[in-house]
Amino acid sequence: MSVPFHIKLKNFFKSLWFHVGAGLPKCTQEQINFRFSICKNECEWYNKEDSSCLQCGCNVSEKKIFMNKLAWADQQCPVDKWQKVNK
């Protein structure tokens, strides 16, 4: 089971809109690792096959790259497993 591409795209652009509006705040590698450990080890919605969230469809990984929702400090988990990082 995976999130349809059009839903992934919609969710990505919605998140991107708010991320840009917030000034593109980034997480530290430590914060990314913390969030990823929750997704990987504690969340039933984590898709191991493509390292994505089955709730929102976003990419989640340990990499500090732009396309990784865990690297965006202003974002939070859609099922409240982790919160925004206040800078």
C-alpha cells in the first residue's frame, strides 16, 4: 500500500509553501536522526520499501537533503509522533 502520486505531490507542495513562508528552517543532523528513529522504529505508517510515510507520502530519511521532510524544522508528523522544532 502506498500513497497515490497526486496526493504525494499535493502534500509536498502544501508543505513546501509553509516551509518557504517560515523562512526554510532546517533541522540539525541530530534532530533528523531523532525524528527518523521514531519513524523507523515506532511508527506503523513508515514504509520501509521506499522510506516514506504512508499517511502523507513524504520522503523520510537520515539524509540532510531538501526533499526530506525530517530535515524541515517547521514540519511535524501527520500522526503526532514528532513535533516542529522551535528555533
